[in-house]
Amino acid sequence: MTTISRILVAVVALEHLFFLYLEMFLWTTPTAQKSFGTTKAFAQASKTLAANQGLYNGFLAAGLLWSIVHPDPAIGRQVAMFFLGCVIVAGVYGGVTVKRSIMLIQALPAAIALIAVYAMQ
């Protein structure tokens, strides 16, 4: 991967680490409630589900970071493409089923990074 594609993959990974933090540790705070458009009662009732979702975002971030540091560039590229594809699918699904802005926040950066990884060998 080129420096540009590594940076773009890192941005997507950092975004997912932020999602992990928001969903696992800040879910019941006013900040998270505003970000996700939830109420205090909903946040309390869904706290365990949100933490589980945050954990999955952490796995996506871990895979993306692994792709950047993998000692074999060809394997790192394949790992990046796989995890970016997972992020895109999750972002599109979230955009269709939950809130359209998820496509812009999650799927679009991953798609840009995927294009960079694919095009810039």
C-alpha cells in the first residue's frame, strides 16, 4: 500500500475506534444521545447492545490497523480490502435501515480508502 492509502485506511480505523469509545463508554451520556438521536431511557435500555456494537467496531479498527502494519504488503493490502469492504457493507446497511447519514460518515470514507488501496499498489 502507498502512504496515501495507508493514511486513508488509518483514518477509517480511527473513526471506528471513536465509534467503539462512543458506543461502549459514552452511550448513556448526552453527547452520545445527541449523536445517535436517542433518549436517556432508550440509552439505558440499550446500553448492553450498544457496547456489543462498539466491540464490533473495535474489531473492524483492529483489522484495519493490522493491514497497515502487516510485514507482507500483499497480505496487508488484502486484509485492508476485506475490512474496508466490511465497513462499507455495515455503513450501507446502517444508512438504509437506521439513518442515511451513516452512509456518509461510515461507508463513504471506507469506499474512498478502498479505491485508494485498490488503485495505488
